[in-house]
Amino acid sequence: MPTKFLPRATHCMAIAVLCAFFALAACSDSGSSSAPFQPENDPSAENDSTVRYKYLLMLDTVQSQEMFDSISYLLTEFELEFEANYEYLNLFYLFAHSDSLKPAGTNWYNPLGKRSDYLGKGTPLNRPDSVADTTTFINSPLATDIVYMYKSLNDKYALYIPPIEVSGNADDSSSKKVDGNDIMDILNDHPTNHDLGVNLTSATYHENPAFAIAQVYIGSAAEKEGLEINDTIIEVNGSAVTSLKAFEEASKKEKISLKVIRGSEEKKFDIAIADYPQPIVTYKVVDSIAIIHIGKFDVQGAMGDSGTYGEFLRALKATEFAKSMVLDLRGNGGGNSIQCRNVSSEFLKKGDTLYIDYTTLSDFAATLETNKQIVAGTPIINERVGKAKDKYTVILADSETASCAEITAMTLASNRHSVIIGQKTAGKASSFVSLPTYLSGFCQLTFSLIFDKNGKTYHMMGIEPDVALDDYEQMMDTALVIAKEAKMARNAGYGTTFTEMFAPFKE
């Protein structure tokens, strides 16, 4: 599901784990002059992990909170980084302690072992010379052990990235440290486009080819200069419109001149092209059928922090007169669960079950005995009356339709029996969380698995289409025919073999 999200309560608990280790470090630093501890680079220890990491290894066997706290105060900063990652996995990694949700017939998803299973087992990270200072964490044995711990889980979505030192010249002011928070900012960055900012549909004017504006993108030059939906473009830079490709090329230059027909009135526009937020949701109406494409599910979109859902509501409003809908999820790799849930809910009746979410939770009492992982299945119930609940909907999907996009397809298929056209989907029904670590590294771990309202999951097997097609134009043409007839119901199910994304690891 780029993917990365947590239910609010679980997110707070994960952050609490990290905060606890910051507190431990503060106590360790303040008492370092008197408290004994095992130094990271102890020459006498050589490569003997039982000596080098004796305090970390002792945590495998402690039976009381008091003993755990006492030992934790003796950990070095590097050891605290290991322990913070271990505790994240211990509490929130979905497959840490149980195989009950592990799909049958695969050797994916190993459970979490003891600390001793990973300490001293990693191989060098082979960092370049520019960051090869052995006093830094990224070149320490513990960094390699953390990477090894994540890899041992056999989960492609569970990973660890140590803090990265980006080196430059001594007097180079651009030198900086890139940490886990920076990586999360990059992941959340919203791209921009540089063109006129319209979505067009084919039209005619006096029997000559033309293009009608189906959508004006938010923040674009087209919106700022007053172009409107249903404006018919008859000339571009003084010449007749010849093709969509020619129009797209002209709209990317610094200026563009348009002649449009609005109602019975002719209007001229001279527009300076400027950057604008790339839209997540695009739409148009073809032969009374709304075509809505969702590129991803993101909290930041062209409309700001309303994200994908805000743009989707705008698309529903603009196409509300259409009799049926084609929901295009091709190429949509997923994203934020709340955005996905909100979009999906607009197709359902109040009280419908969207899906069942098996999620890792934790009883976050401040004792070792009660602070254990819990895996619970929670039905997600629709709390609103969907604006498109009665609109016949056909779904377009392909092998890159994954995670949240698959949840939307699954929700409509299981509740509305909506037809799916195209290819078998990617089969990713798991969700992950991304968090900065104690030393500002970056970790990602699987914490959730989605089942449909009937208690079945498409995880690793994908969702089968009702009409299997590989040609993308043929997919759309077929979807439009089915949407116009508005009679066909879903008959296919989930896949029975692993998708390409989840081919089992070789033994």
C-alpha cells in the first residue's frame, strides 16, 4: 500500500516506544560518569558478540520491569538504536509472533526471534569511503545487525535504513545529515506539472475536430485565466486543433493562445504557462459515462490537505449527471488508508462493511508483563450515505493496481458486485508504517492485513478480473460498453496462484 500509514491510536503507541528510548538515553547520558557500560568499540571484545553486547543479550531473559529498566540504562546510543528497532518489531510487526495470518504455501514472513538471533550476524554494509568513518553508526556492526534482523523476516516491505551521512568538502555549507524525518518529508512531497492545466475530451465544431474542456486543474494557469468546463477549443496559437498530442505539446510552452466557444460566444485567451500541483484525480464524461481516474491515495493533493478524497468529491460533483461510472485504478499503487476508506465509502450505503482490518495493537501499560502485541480483526463500517451508492460502476485495474487501490476495488466488488476489467491486481493486502528511529534512521514494518467483508483476502494472490484484457485502449472501450448497458455483475473471485509481486522466495 507507497505506502505508509497507521491508525491514530497505533501511531501514538509507536511514537511512545521511541519516546521511551529517548528518555532512556537521557538517563544514560546523565549518569554515564558513574554507571558502568559496555563501549561500542571495545578492543578486548573483538568480534565476540556475547561480550560486546552482553547487556542487550541480557534483555532476552529478563523477567521483571525493574530489571529491564536497570539494564536499559547501561546501553550505549548504538545499542539503543538496535533496541528501539527490536521493540518496534516486537510490538507492531504483524507476523512477529504468529503464523496464523501467513498465507498458506509460502515461506514468506518469518517470525521475530530473540536479540541473540541477530547480534553479531550482519555483514558489512560497504559504505563508500566518504562515509567510512568507523566511529559513525552506519559503519558499526550494530547497524549491519539491524539490517540483517529486518532481512531475516523475509518481508519485502519490512526494512531499515541507517542514518546516512552525506559528506562534502570541509567548507561546503551544503553538507548535511539526511535522517528519517527527511526521508518522510521526501515521501510526502507533492509533485508539480508545467502545462496549461486542462483535461480534454474530443468534440466537433462546425463538423471540424475540436476539444472540449472536461476538467480544469486546481491552481493551473487555465483556472487562473478563467477557462471553464465545456469550453470548446477551436484554435491553438492561431491554427486549428489537429490532435491531442499537438495540443499537449503546445500547452507546455511558456505561452499559449486559444480561441474557444463558450455557449454561443467566441472568446480568446493569451495565457502564460505556470507550475501547478499535479492532480491526483482526473475526470471526464464520455457518452453520458463518467470516467474518473485515481492516480494514488495521498493526504496531500492539488487541493491541499484534503488529498485524494477532496479531489474525488470534486470529480463526483462535476460528473453527477452521468448515468454510470468507470472508475480507473490502473497504475494506482495505493497510499493512505484513510483516503482510501473515504473514497470507497462514497460507493456504499450507510452500515455496509468496507473490509476487516487485522492490525497489530499493544496494551501500552508501563510494565514488561502487560506490554504485549495483540492482533485484532476490526470490521470497518461505513458511517455515511455514499454519494455514488446508486451509480452503476465498472472498475479498471491492472497488475500495478495495489494496496489501497485494491481495497477500493475489493470493497466495490464484495458490496456492489461491481465488474472489474483488465488484469489481475498486484495482490498487496498488507499495510506498513514508516517511522524515524532513535538515531534518526528510518524503519518500515508491516502492521496490517486486509480481509473482505466475507473474511477472505486476496493477499499475494490478487483480484481476478471479470473480463481479462491486456490492451489498455480495449480495456477502456469494453468498460464503456458495459457501463452504458449497466447490467453485468461481478462473477470472478480472487487469484489462486501467487502474483508476480509475491512469487515465493526460493529455499
